[in-house]
Amino acid sequence: MTSPKSVPTAPESGETDRAFQAAQAAYDAAQQDDRMVQIVAPDGSVLRPDLLPAPEIRLELYRQMRRARHFDERGWVLYRQGRLGVFPPFGGMEASQVGTAAALTKNDWLFPTYRDTGAALTLGLPIARTLAYWRTSPHGWHMPADLKVLPFYIPIATQYPQAVGAALAERRKGTRNVAMAFIGDGGSSEGDFHEALNFAGALNAPCVFILQNNGWAISVPTRTQTKATDLSRRADGYGIPGVRVDGNDALATYHVTAEAVARARNGEGPTLIETVTYRVKPHTVADDPSRYRTEAELEGWDAKDPVLRLRTHLLNEGLLTEETEAALLAEVAAEFEAALQEADSYPEPTPAEILDHVFAEPTPQLQKQREQILAEDAQ
């Protein structure tokens, strides 16, 4: 996500080291911020026992994070095999996505960006359907009827005002359902972001805004695209709560999001949550991050790995053992391979299918275009 945009160029001497040091310093400083919510430290120790979720919730968060990471890792392999299209990896951001989406139910709305595959999987998007989407197959173009997940947004920030509209529609229908929308640090500099926050605040919409500050807007570091150092403060200008949380702490992201969802359900309005994390992986599998940062940058983030952090905590608490984790990993791998077989079984799309999911009722223009495609395909 980017604003402003730049064309990556080979980094000058020392430039990438400075960018890395700035990102590390910003993350470490944020952890010392009194406003930063953190429950489990990077070494797995408990900082706030009073905020710990129930054991079954902690185990479920770990299971979902393992499912998300497995998808991300296998996605790389499938891309290199020519079995998946250009895919935005999210490895290292699992706590930010799983911990937030886990606070929703299937009656709620989810508006994900292109990097939020982990959030969609957590809410219940089938793996086979997700693989089809990243294969640009029509079998992945429409979401399941029992799931209010929007297709992954490629335009930057357009999902934010649309999420407000969905939230207001739910309130008008008399439900207690909420809408959750994701954005990146770069996207928070777009006009739609600010319009949505003002829109939601003025009308007290039951909406939860997730701002994933991962340090990069494509090739532009956060410190370049904005002078702001605490993006959650942007909520202040619109009279809504702003919360800052360690985005690599799944228990903390779940806690603050669950509170925000509860407030929205109770008619107390929207919340902006900044999850402070880092984009360890390239912008997409087709990106070459060496043009704007060095591999040395990643070394310091291994110790902050969100999956390792929760795993260490669960082992320390006796909620997880080497045996139960091995069984979990085997289950996750088997689930993915079964879904991959299902995705591989989908028939190849026909040219006319590109028009099938544009409108619920095809317009005369679409019908004419479909006839033209079918006629050309028959030649």
C-alpha cells in the first residue's frame, strides 16, 4: 500500500541500513510506549496476566496462525511452480491478521486488502476458494453465500468507506453485526481513509478499522510517507477511540479487537486499531525488495516472530506440547493438501466467465458482450 508512490531503485550505500535501523527503533520505541498494548513479550513471558484470553482461545489463535503461515509458505512454492498467480505474502504478520479477525463472527463483515489472506482464512474463507482467487480463476471470484467477506481489495483505501456503509446498513436492519476493514500504513495517508473515519465517527457506525503498520508502503518506508510516529492518533481528529497494539502479539491484538467489536455491537461507535508489525516478506512474490532494503534487515525480526512468540508462551503454560503441536501441524498440512487437490480439480475457465460475477442481474451491455465473446470463442 502506498502513498506517495515511488519507483524502487538500487539502494545507496548505508541507505537500507538506516531504513532498517529506523524501523527497528520505531518498533522497539512503540513497545515502551504506555499506549502500546502488549500481553506477551517476544520471549513468550506474560506481561499482563489480567488480560490473558481463555486457554481455548489462545490455542485456537495458534491453530489459525499455523494455518495462515502454512498457506503463506505453500503459496511461495506454488507460485514458483506456476500453480499460483502473483501473491502478496504476509508471513510475519499472522498475529496482526488472525488476532483481529478472530474477534468477529460469520455474521460480521470483513473488508480485506490484498495482503490479508490470513484474516479471510481465519473468518472462514475456504482454502480451495482462496487458492482459486490467487489463480485468477472464476471459482475464486465470488465469496461463499454464508460469509460476508469481500474480495481482496487491490485499490488502496476504497474499502474503508465501503465498510462504513455496510456497518450502517446492519444497524438500519436492526442487527448487532459489525464491519471490519483493513488498511496499511501507506493507505492511511489516502483521502478515503480520512473520509471513512469522519463518516463513521459522525454517524457512530459499528465499524472497526484495522491499520496494519508494517513499516513499508511498497518500497517507501513509513517514516518517508508520513511524519506521524503514532498512526493510532489519527483517530483523535475524528473523535473516535484510537488504540495502539503490538501487532506481533496475537493475544494483545485479539484482546483490543474484541473490546472494539464489543463497543461497536453495543452502539458505542467505531474504533481505529493500529497494529505495529513489520513486513518481513517482499511486497509480492514478484517483488525484489533488495532494490530498496537489504537481507540484513530481516535478522532482527526473527526474535519478534509472532508464531514463535505464541508457541513459546503456550509451551511455557503447559497448553501445548511437542506432541500436540506435531499433530496440529500434520492436521494443518493435510487440510491444505486436500484443499489444493480440490482447487486443482476445478475446470479451466471459459472466456465468457469473466462477466459472470460483475452484477447479480446482467445488464444489456454485459449480455451483448457475452454473446460477442461466445461467438469469437466458437470460431
